[in-house]
Amino acid sequence: MFVVTADQQGSRRGSDRVPEALELVSTVPALLPFERTVGDEIQGVPADAGAALDAALRLVRAGGWSIGLGVGVARLADSASASDGPAFVRAREAVERAKGRTVPVSIALDAGEQTADAEPFLHLLTALVADRSESTWRVLDLLAAGRTGVEVAEELGTTPQNVSNHRRRALWDTEVSARAALARLLTTIDVAESG
């Protein structure tokens, strides 16, 4: 099972961004939907590894969140905050690690003994997503919605070559493949952990 816990960075100095974050992840398929747990923290149980990565990367894109992804056994109740088990403990430990300086980005994975095999790929994917401009995101969002490069160019008032440049520099096709590959790896780890 997969648990994502995210804690707002600098919440004592800024406004409450939990409602915005909950809206961002509201369409992620989940066994238990994301909710505010304590103060400026949210937690949810995505339906599978792909959904867990999707939720985490949406929060990375938004910026300002320390994110922990826990993999393992969980005992589900009516809500994430009422549930428990190793996956929840691991998500908590991962978010605490994400707040520190032991990881290169503000996301951490705890998948038991398999963490070292998967976490570097999560960090690479996160760094790629976090480094994009708004103009690149406008292009990628339309491509992700199924539009062709020509349609995106028409909609944004630019050239197909510019759309292609954004796609290539953002490593969009590589990201799509990497997300799928990492989801498969995390699923394999989850099966072994739940074994």
C-alpha cells in the first residue's frame, strides 16, 4: 500500500495552503482521499503506485511542500488519519527526512530495505518536474490532455517548433516513461513488503 504525507513548508510565516493542496490532489485515485491531518499537513492513501507518484509530483509542482511516500502494509479505517500500519509510519519518517538536508529535494521515500533501490529515481523525477517554467507547463498540460503539438501551438499562439522545443527540453516523453517504470518498481516493492 502507498501513503503520501505532505507538510507545508514555512507555514508559520505564510498562509494556510492546505485547501489548495487538497484541491490539487482531489482527482488522484485513492483508497482513502487526502485530508488535513494535523495543522498544515495532508495525508492520503492513493490507489496504486502510479497514483502515489501523481499526487507527490502535483505537490512538487505546486512547490512549498515536504513530501513523504511510505510503502508497505497498512490497516485502513474510514479515513487516512484514523488508519495505521507500517506504510503510515514510513510516510511519517519519510516526510521528516524530506524536511532535512539528507535528501537533495523535498521528497523522501521509505520502502523498508528497498528504499535505496528506488529513492534516487524518485529524486531525479522530482528534480525534473520542479525545474520547469510556467510556459513549459502550459505546453505540457495541453499535451497531457491529449492535444497534438499543432493543436497546442494554435491554442497558445506559438509555433509547433516551439511546442516541440518545450517538450524536448522538459524531457516530457522521458518523464512519462520514467513515471511508469518507477511505478512498476514501487509496485514490486509493495508486493514484496506485503508478501
